[in-house]
Amino acid sequence: YSSLDCLSLPAGDERERPHKCLDCGKSFIESSGLAKHQIIHTGEKSHKCLDCGKSFTQRSNLMAHQRIHTGDRPHKCLDCGKSFIQRSALVKHQVIHTGERPHKCLDCGKSFRHRSTLLKHQAIHTGEKSHKCLDCGKSFTQRSNLMAHRKIHTGDRPHKCLDCGKSFIQRSNLRKHQAIHRGERPHQCLDCEKTFIQRSTLLIHQAIHSGERPHKCLDCGKSFIRRSTLLIHQAVHTGERLHTCLICGKSFIRKSDLVKHQAIHTGERPHKCLDCEKSFVRRSNLLIHQAIHTGERPHKCLDCAKSFLRRSDLLSHQRIHTGERPYKCLICGKSFIQSSALVSHQKIHTGERPHKCLDCGKSFIRSSTLHIHQAIHTGEKVHKCLDCGKRFRDRSNFVDHQRIHTGERPHQCSDCGKSFIQRSSFLKHQAIHRRGRP
């Protein structure tokens, strides 16, 4: 009886399990299964890789790991030719071709390819989070998620990319990253033919075509494509900031924001623009920046034809037309178009000014305001107009300047129809009409 046999057992398997673990009470069909399980409690890892020094609880896991170094992928899919290090990974992959989803949730009827995914999903209905972090008190539905989380506290990043040396907390993140080097994008959207590195990203993308937004916030009614985005959004209402920087104590709603923040302490900016050599903390910021050089603005507003670099910027802009302001301050009742604007506003009430200039000691509510301020000390003008070559310190001034070339005048007076390039000029103009009113 092997670990692979477990894959073929029906979900309701009721065979006798006489071998019981005295530590946690879990039972096993065979004594060998109990022996393997007990290593979880002892923490013993006796099988060591001579190439990288990583240790494993089981020899079979060491053998599978060594294929990372040798490049050996013996398990090949006969349908598409893709090869895998482990047979279990091949078995999981083959379900993509068959379309089979045998594991059904009895609570909501949703079906899954793998039993492990069903078990993860069921925790949504039960709300059970039995695995608790002793460092920060955060709880998880799965032990594997707790183990991955604990590496945030320990700083352990055991999974290293052999191509670029970047290290990751989870092996799954390393595998996703390696696809960047291979250029592999196997998951294609049948609606628009766009391809993706990960199937999960394809599923999220397909919601754009279907319009499906199944994850709804009970506080404000806003709906989201991804559950993870809903959880991040809910922190706006609760004020909860789970991700704390161990260096300065600052807390964040999102883990990605913490990672970005930590680069301030390390000074690391690994993503470099080949056009102007400017470097960025995140790859996403580099991609946004590169559009300055290419002039690409793929996201167009159907109401006013204005185009944007990012889809998120388009969605925020559209609220100008709809009048929607979903983010409300619980202290003063003021509402905002963007959650980031609410977060910045709340600092007015708390008095928090976390972004400090190292040159003069002046502090700011927002990091963007600090960056604008720092240009006073450096004299740097990073925003260059491709039409006339003029440079600007502030992006807002750069955007206003570009309208001279495009002829765009987005701020229109509803009283007389006159339009303006800058919002400040528009507000000054409106005062003329207000003076003539009782």
C-alpha cells in the first residue's frame, strides 16, 4: 500500500484503521502509514539532499526533490506531452484533459477535481480554523498554510530559483516563478485567446467575460471576482492590519503591501527599466512604468473615451460618471471613490504620518506625497513628455501638461459648458457662478 493508492480511495472509505497516533488521535490502515505520520510530531528529517542541503522526512520525497537538480521529469502526459517530476502531479494534471470533477461539496453543490481542494473549500462553510500561529495568533484552516505563514516570522525561504537566485517561502510560488524563465503560458482563454502561466489566473480572467462576481461584501454590498480580494476589501471596514513589519512595527492590510514596504528597509529594487534604467520594488510597477515609454493605454472608458494604463485606474475613474463612493469613513461619514483614499483620510483622524523624509525630517500621511517632496531635495524630474521633452517632478503636473498636446479638457462646467484642463482651474471658474447666486 503506497501513498499513490490514497489517490484512488473513494471519499467515504470506511476500512478499518487499527494503527492510532497517540499524539493527535489520527488512525491509519497500516503501521507504515502511522510511522510516516509520526515524523510530523517529532520533526525528524533524516533524508538530506547532497546538492543543496535540504532535508526531508521521507526518502521518497528526497528522491522526488533531487529531480529538481537533475532536471529529470519521468512522468509524461500522453495528451499534451507535458512532463512532471512526480506521478501524483501527473495524475492531478490529467484531470484537466478529462474535465472530471468527482469531489462534490454537499453544502453548495460545487465540484472539484481533487479531494484535497474539496476539503479546503469545505472550511469556508464550517469557518473552522484549527491551526493557530503561536507568534501572532493568526489562525488557518489548513496546517500547510500555517507552516507557510510561520516562515514570515522565521524569514525562511527554502525554495530557490536556480536561474536567478530568487528565493520563495512556498514551493508552489517557486514553480509559478520558474514559468517566467521558461516563457511557458499553457492556459488559454477561449474567448479572447489570451494565455496565462497559471490556471487560477485564467479562471479569474474569465470572470471578465462572464461578468461573474460571486464574492459579496456584507457591509457595503460590493462584489468581487476573487475571495482573496473580498478578504482584503473587508479590512477597510474592520480596520484589521494583520501583516506587521518586524523592523519598524508598521502594519498592513495586505501581505503584498508588507513585502513592498520591507524593500524600503533593504533598499532592494530588483526590477529595472531597460529604457531609462529606473528601478522598482515590484515587477507590476515596472510594467506600469514601461507604458510611459510605449504610450500604451489599453483600458478605455466608454463614457468619455479616456484611456488608462491599469484596469484598476479605469474602474476608479468610472465612479466619476456613476457618482459611486463605496468607501465610507466611520468617524466623520465622508465617502471616497477609492479604498486607498479612505485609508489616507483616516490618518487625519488618527494623526498618523508614517512616511518620514530622511533629509529634513518632515513627515507625510502618504508615501506618494513623500516621493513628491523628496524631489525638492534631489531635484529629480522623472516624468518626461514624449511630445516636447519637458520634464516634471509630479506625475499630476505631467498628466495635466499632456492635455496641452492631446487637447483633452476633462473638467466641464455644468452651468455654462466651459471645459478645463486642470481641476483647480475648473473649481476657480465655478466660484464665478456661485458669486452670482443668492
